[in-house]
Amino acid sequence: MERIAMLTKAIKDGLYIYDVNATDLDENDKLIFTLLSKISGMIIEPNTGVIQWKPTEIPSEPYEVVVRVSDSNEIPVSDIQSFTIEVTPAPPRISTIKVTNGYDSFNRELSAGNRIKEVLVSDNNRIEVGPNSYVVFDFSDISVPPNVKMTSVVLYIEHFEQDEFPAKKVKWSIGTGWPKNPEIWFTINAPLREGEQNDSMDSWDISSFVDTPKKTNNLQIQIANEDMSRKISVDYIYALVEWNWPEAPNLVEYKLEPVR
């Protein structure tokens, strides 16, 4: 029997596929493939030599796999080869980004007065936005790599407005460049939650407008109160960001042993 040839390796939807091929000088012999050492859950198709394995956990150390192929001769001939695989976690593709700083209508930094902490958690310590004014918030830079594809960016804002607050007088705008050179990408009329007892979280899916890593890394939100007499309150703000890597294999083969 000639040497075993490890020919094909593929990873698809988290499934590890390895095609073990062997040749025999006697073309009439049937070859049988067996795993002598394997990772839990790994299987081999005995007639084709195709190995399949879908990892359910990350092994703490590299794992050795040993394959034997035998022929159907009356006096069987066999060959063995081993290889080692290492499972590495897939790179991250989801992140929660929180507020790091902000500015009021007079371009004063909210962090200077330690006010930014009022929107970092849901604790009823709120930032109030007075009549005919606004606040702008920066988000932490998660440094989304430039070669990834953005799949989802959702803002979460906990807020309430004073009772009998008029509709269409609270605007949420996303963009960049505040406070000196604002560039607005999109604006909506914010949902109203009148009265402190209705303080709750609303979500805003901005995936269609924040669709590149550059925009994600420079995202800001402006919350504007256009009413002339009533206040609004903001309690908690954060964003959930998701992206896909061009190729993110989570299995790496790094050593092949000589044939015995």
C-alpha cells in the first residue's frame, strides 16, 4: 500500500471536514478507514475516509488524531498517519459600546462636570435636556477592523418626557463631528414616554445608515428638545454592534506527522 495522503480540509458553517485518501497497488482491494484516536464527536466515513467534526467546546490543548487505513486482502495491509489540530476561538463579531463623553448646546463637555455617568447605567440618575436645547453623546471606539462587513447597529435609549409633551418635538439624530463640525446622517421623531412612571428603553435600528466600520467607530447621537417650555430626561444609552469577518475559520491544522 502506498502512503496515506491527507488531501482536503474545509471548514463550512463550523463543520470541520477532512478527506483522507489512500491508494493500494491491488486495485481490487477495498480500503477501510478507521479513527484510532479522535476528538469527542469526530467521525470518519469508513469507505471514503471523510472525517467530519463540529466542535462544541474549545479544547484547552492541541489534539492528536490518528487515522488507520486497511485493505481487504486475506492478509490485510495497513498504514497509519497522525495529525494534530488546534481549535482557536473565532474572532469577535459583536460588541456593546457605551457612552464615553458628551456635549450640551453650549459645546460644554458633560464629562467635565461628571455628568456623563448619569447615562452609563439604568439607575434613575438622569441627564435633563431643557427646553430648546440638546445633548450629544460620544461612544467608545471599538475599533471595528476596516475589512469587515457591518451587519447590525442598534441604539438603546432609556428616556421620558414631561406630561402632555407635544408630539414631534424630540429629535434623535445620528452623525459625527459634534460639537464643531456636525455631519448628520439621519434624524427621526423620537417616541414619547410621558411622565417619570413611563421611563423605559426604546431601540433604534440604525444599520442602514451606519453601514461601514468608519461610521461605526465615529458614531455620535444628538438628542434635541425642540419644545419651548418642557424638559426631557435621558437615563441610559448604549449601542449593540455586530459585524462579519470576510473569512474567520475557527480550526487550524498545524502539524502533520510522517507516515509510519
